[in-house]
Amino acid sequence: MAQTIAPPAAGAAPAPLPLKTIAPWALFVGVLMLVLLYFVGAEQGATSLLSGTDVHEWVHDGRHLLGFPCH
Ligand SMILES: [Zn+2]
């Protein structure tokens, strides 16, 4: 089955997204990344929110990859 795709018309640019549309998603992703950074970098010992070592073991390789102190 042969399909052809028409090339985009010259001068056709995608419509810009307004900041009001992007801002809530950017905030959500930023908070999500901070939570992820916390769990990778600081979820251990005195700053631990969850008891046990399960979270530490799950993110252990990421901790070493990003250069956080571990052991
Ligand atoms: Zn380690």
C-alpha cells in the first residue's frame, strides 16, 4: 500500500500557544520534577518521609548517576 504525504505549505507556521495555556502544565511538571528530585536525592535518613529502604533501593542507581551522596 503506497501512501503519500503532502509537504507542508511554504509559510505555514504552527499557531503559538498562549502562556495561559502552558503555565499550569509547566507548574505541574515543575512540581513533579521537584518531588522526583527529592526522592532521588534526599529520601534517606533524617529527611526520609517513608520508613524503610524501599524508595532508596528503587532510586539507588539514579542517585549515583546524578552524583548525590549515598554511601
Ligand atoms: Zn549508593
